[in-house]
Amino acid sequence: MLELCRVSAGYALGPVVWDLDLTVRPGEIVTLIGANGAGKSTLVKTVSGLLTPSAGEVRYEGERIDNRSPGARVRLGIAHVPEGRQVFAGLTVAENLRLGAYAHRKQLGVNGIDGRIRAVCERFPVLAARMNDVVGNFSGGQQQMLAIARGLMSSPKLLILDEPSLGLSPLLVQEVFSLIAGLRAQGLAVLLSEQNARSALSISDRAYVIESGRVVMQGRAIDLLHAPEVAERYLGSAVVTNTAAADSRNMAQRLRELIWQ
């Protein structure tokens, strides 16, 4: 499904990841583990089109997508749930979800989007009960559920999750990983970038260990979970940080206009 061949990518000051090879097959969870700054987020941004590789090839379902825009990749079936959730705090649950289907709005129409919202929210009862609530006051866990639900609104074949457990309580972390495992059970492929290596490996099929922008180890997740060198470096507690959501009335109004165009 997804294949990266000798991919290098980064920012103005130079590459952050070098000569990376990676594959994700249909219906499997593949995890990227590594320390903060190892290059995991750079890699997933390269897959979703937020960054253009400086070298190598990105292939999806046999087709090169190196120069495809993020919107084009969404239409091909790739959805990216970014680090820090990045929900639109000034919008309601329903409005955030509508934005998740924005790339398909012309094909779906209002009724089609409403139907997709109902289908997605079957997995998220807490969202269904608060559909018209503005999300700025939601808990971190509720916002993370909304971010994942918004990603599912495009009906992807490949879902990219960047640090979905960041800042969550242990109970919510368990709930999020259970949800991810359930998505695979329904046939969805998942590329998971995660510092909580123990939880991520426990639900994954395969994994890649990234250090200083390079893959230093790869294999079956269960094998890496029990590898002494992985345990020594990565199987401690997840790194927890706090993120703040920005609330802008002007942005909220503009987004509402886009939703109903």
C-alpha cells in the first residue's frame, strides 16, 4: 500500500531523515518509535504531503505521490491526524467533523457528509452526545477522539497518527490504543508515530526504530517489544507534555464559511 524508497526530507537547514525505506501493507499497524527529535514527525509529514522529500520516492498503491498536494493525498485515501490534536477550538464537534470531509464535500453533498458523521460517531459516543458543543473546553482525551474522528471523515485507507497518546492520562491512553487496534480489525491500515513505545508495540504488526533520522532497527512488533536493546532505550514511561488550543473567532467564522461552500 505505502512504500518509501530511500527517502530523505527535512526543512530549510537540511534533512532530518535520511535514506529511509518503509512499507505499510493493507490492514496492518506499523509503528515508528524513537526519541523526541528522532525524525518521526518529519517522516509522517512527508507521507501526508506536508513536506516534500529532497530525495527518494513515496509510493501509494503503486503510484508515485512525491509531488502530490496534501489535498490530493487525502482524496487518494491518506488521512493525517497531527501531533497535538490541532482541533479548531472555536468550532463545534459537527463543524470540526465536516472539515474532515472537506476534500470530498462536492461528491458527498450535505446529506452525504451528515451520513458520514453518523457512521464515524458510532465509534465515539462521547462526540455524538456533544455534537453542537464548541470544543475549546473539551478535555485532552475528548479532543484526541475528535481529532481521530475528523481523520476518519475522509474515509481513508491509510490513517497516519502522530503521537496520539501525548498528554493523556494512562486510562485514556489505553482507550486510544484500543480504538486504534479496532480500526485495524475493520481493515484500515495505520502508520503510528508514538513515543509510548510499549503501548504502541503491543498493538502493532511491525515497527521501525528511528534514531537521528535513520532506521536503526525494524521487524515484527512483538520481537522488538522483547528486544533488550529496545527495552533499554524506549520502553520506559511515555513522555507527557501539555498542549494549548488556540481560539480565534475570525478563524472559526472563516472555517464555517468553508464548510458550507
